Amino acid sequence: MSDPKDWTKHMATRAAWMSFSRGKTQSEIAQLLGVSQAKVHRLIAFAQSSGLIRIEILERPLECLEL
């Protein structure tokens, strides 16, 4: 992967998958990917903002509506 955009997209997808599908902490993900926790945070934020992942909440708890 010589293109930095490809590397970012690939790593963002991996970081997001580990976080949301496997419940890994950013610290654990950082160790597994060999990057800093700050980088993991930025990768997950990139995955969300670029549409690589989508979070869907199916229920609407009343407590949330009161906030």
C-alpha cells in the first residue's frame, strides 16, 4: 500500500472493526496495530466521518429523549 490514503482507509477500517465489533480498547488496538492511542482515536474518527462505518440505534429509550 504505497498510497497514504489507502493505508489510512485500511487502518481506519481495522481500528473501527476492532473497537465496535470486538470491543477492544483504544490502548489494545494501538498495541495490535503498532500505532499510538492518539492515532487509533484519529483513525476511528476518520472511519466515522468518511462513512466507512455507521452506527445505528434501533430503539429510542425515553431517557435519551428527555436529555
